[in-house]
Amino acid sequence: MLGRLPNHLDTGVLLADAGDIICPEGNMEAAQDDLREAVNIVLGSGSLPIVMGGGHDMAYGHFRGIADNKGEPARIGIINFDAHFDLRSNEHGNNSGTPFFQIAEDLKQQGRSIDYLCLGIREDGNDADLYKTAASLGVHFIERENFSIQEVTTVQMGLLAFMDHLDGVYVSIDLDGFSSAYAPGVSSPSPMGFSPDIVWEALKIIIDSGKLYSLDLAELNPEFDVDGHTARLAASLMHGIIHRWALL
């Protein structure tokens, strides 16, 4: 879908496909390690990695790759557009609901805390224990009711305040956070999700801050998509991100 969109980049801007990460025999941790290495390499080239997935479990490997590249002193914030915190305990194994808990645990072992902002949280997507975990970790969030174009000024101010003390940010866009009117091709579709307009306004603030390290789009499932609507949304978002970042 992205390949069909017009290219307005200057001739000096290179858009490159860095290849695929596969998960043979369901070995998720090995795939995360491969992604970690790939993100580190792409960042080392001075480029902006954009990872297309895939389950949200990829967020763990993605963040580790950024941390490897930037070094332990760097304060890396996470901005997640999502209906879910994805802060479930990994006591019984890692999965797409545990990546940000895993990151928080890694940082805790370093004597550091997670800087995490989640935009679009829904009560019907998170149980009470997840809200308690978020509170215990100092997670910032804006619930779906307040994450709308009508509240754009509040959202913009919240983003700027969150990013102010950070060296850079990792952005993750979980496509199941969007209303199923825009993104039916996900494992947890809901008509109560957010709309693309507020996401794009938020992304402009993040990109223009100059603090965007890396970005991914997660949870696209082509088997569930309807006439390619979800893939078109993801491609349009990537198209806008690429062109705006290239202007910096």
C-alpha cells in the first residue's frame, strides 16, 4: 500500500527497505533479538527506523535496539498510541501484552524508571490490575474520551510536557487503538477506538520536536482486514511520517 503512494522526497533522501524479521518455530525471543540488532544498525547509519508488524511483542526488541544505540545514560521515552497498556506481567511467559512491563523491569534492574505515555487508553481494554500496575510505574496516559480532535490543545500540551525532560522518544502505533471503522484488520477491533486525525496531530508535535528516535506500527492482521482499509491507514501514516521527518 505504501508503494502505491506518491514520493515527494527530495532526491537526496533515501528510503530503503532494511529487510524482514521472521519468527521461525514461534521463537519470539529470537525474533526480538534479531529486531534489536537491526534497529541498532539502522539507527547507527543515521536513519529513522520504521518497523512494520506484527504483534506488539516486537516493542520489546525495538526498545532494546534503541537503548543499545543510544547508551544507558540516554533517557528514552515511550509514546504508545493504543487502547491497551500492554503492561501485563510476563510471569507465565512473554507475549504481545507484556512488552512495556518487560521494559520497565529491565530499567528497574538498572535503577531507572520507565518514561511511558499511552494515548487512547480504554477501560474496556484494561482490567483494574493493569490500571494499578500503570499507577505503580508512574505511567502517564490519556483515556480515549479525552484523546480526540476536540481536545487537541490538551493533547499537544501533554505531549510537550512529557517530552520536555527526555533525550528522545520511541513511538509505537498499535492499530487496534483506532476505531474499527478505520482499522478492522486487527485482532481486537472496536468501534470505540480513536480516529486518525488526532493521531496525526500528535505525530506532528512529536516529529517537529526533533526527538523522534524510532517508530513502529503494530498489530496489522491482513487475514482480518476489509478491502485493505487497515493497510491503507498504516501506509498513509507512514507516508506522512516519512515526509515530515525528512523536512527536519
